[in-house]
Amino acid sequence: MFDFTGKTAIVTGAASGIGEAIALELGASGAHVIVSDLEAQACGRVAASILDRDGKATAFAADVSDPEASAALVACAEKETGALHLAVNNAGIGGAQAPVGEYPLDAWRQVMGVNLDGVFYGMRAQIPAMERAGGGAIVNMASILGSVGFANSSAYVASKHAVLGLTKTAAMEYAQKGIRINSVGPAFIQTPLLTNNLDQEMLDGLAALHPVGRIGAAEEVSALTCFLLSDRASFITGSYHLVDGGYTAP
Ligand code: NAP
């Protein structure tokens, strides 16, 4: 559907769920994908899937909550392909479930470290590389919980709300330099983040919260993300795009 031939794209959290779907779609659409996640072996598995389908991919393990690792990831992209054009700051964690008055301090810092600091460290390294490349596009993976609350998930909700503000500000700063920056807000999506933590009854309960009557698929988030990365979205920057089966419509 999209043609990313000649473009290099970083995807974080690319060894599972939404990030894996995005990495595979970018790879199938001609991009050289830098597949990044915590575990080298998991990155290698997704990169191999792209290579098996005659795509281009490089595996690079990096922890997004480490600013030096985020810089090394960008350096890898430039070393392997000469330039960085696209990035999806997708890695994220759910964190502990507890009301604010009881929320564990270490869990708060861990969620903020991955979901918010990770996006900042990512863009801080990616943007100068995109300036060197003459422009680019970034998608930061937020959530519906970037615009509405969810009981017992204060750290996650706060981190995703903050990603929207960070995205808008960076977009304003770099719009004139040909770098578009947007955020995406999925509702509940069938990925290990959800299925590893919830039983079927809970999943059915979540499905009922969506007017379409089901949880979403990772490929449905990838379709929106790839559109925002593509030149078809050339007038879209600084904005938040829902892919939520109507969750936030009521
Ligand atoms: P997922 O299946 O758990 O995939 C996330 C990937 O990120 C995992 O491979 C995970 O590795 C990796 N990761 C975790 N911490 C990392 C770190 N510090 N550095 C690098 N990689 C790290 O989750 P997902 O559902 O696809 O979620 C992807 C993004 O979408 C997240 O930002 C999430 O908040 C967002 N989102 C998800 C949903 C949903 O319902 N699934 C809804 C809205 C938004 P490990 O498995 O080894 O931890």
C-alpha cells in the first residue's frame, strides 16, 4: 500500500505485538528496518522474517530507557544505511495496577522511564539524524489512555498523556525542517501486553467497551502508523490519531 523504498526506519519494541506488525509492514513496503527491542535474539527473529520476504532489515538490541542505547541505535541506522528517515517510538510497558494512593514508587519510575523518557531519548537522537538526512517522519505510540483516564493505571495514563504534549512540541520545533511528528492512540489491541496479563473474561469485558464490539489487531495500528510515516500524510504533523474502534466516541 505504501512505498518506503530507499528509506531507513527505526522501530522500537519491534519484537512483539504492534511494533512487530509495523516492522513487518515497513519491511514489506521497501524500507530498511532497524528492528530494535530489549533482546537481541527476538530482534533477530523479526529481522529474519523481513529478510525472508526479500526485505531489508538489521537487528539492534537497545533499551529505550537508556539514552546512550537510544543514541547507539541511531548510529547503527546511519552506519548501516547512510541515513535515518523514519522512526516509530513504540516500546512501552503497562506497569503495576493500583490506585494512586498505593501506587508503588519503583513501578511509577519504571513506567515513566520506558513510556515517556524512552520517547524523549529516542527523538533526541533521531531528530538530528533526520536533519542530516534532509527530513523525516516520526510516530510516537501513545494510547487512548493519552486522552482519557483508566482506574489503577496512573503511571501508564500519565506517561501516555505526556507523550502527546512531547509530540506536539517537537512537531512545532521541527516542522520547518521537514520533520513531521505525530502520535497514535490505539484502544485495546490483541498483543502479549494484553494477553499475558488478562484472562479471557477480562478480555471479553474490554472488548465490550469498544462500540465495534471487539479488541483491535496490531495490523490495524500498523496501517495508521505507516500512513502517518508516508508522504501521503505530508500535511499532518503535531497531531494525535486514534485507532480505537469507537472507544472514545461516547
Ligand atoms: P508488547 O506486545 O508487550 O510489545 C512491546 C515490546 O516492547 C516488547 O517486545 C517489549 O519487550 C519491548 N520493550 C519493553 N520495554 C522496553 C525497553 N525498555 N526498551 C526496548 N523495548 C522494550 O506490547 P504492545 O501491545 O505491542 O505495545 C506496543 C506499544 O503500544 C506500547 O507503547 C503500548 O503502550 C502501546 N499500546 C498498546 C495497546 C494494547 O492494547 N496492546 C493499546 C494502546 C497502546 P519485553 O516483552 O521483553 O518486555
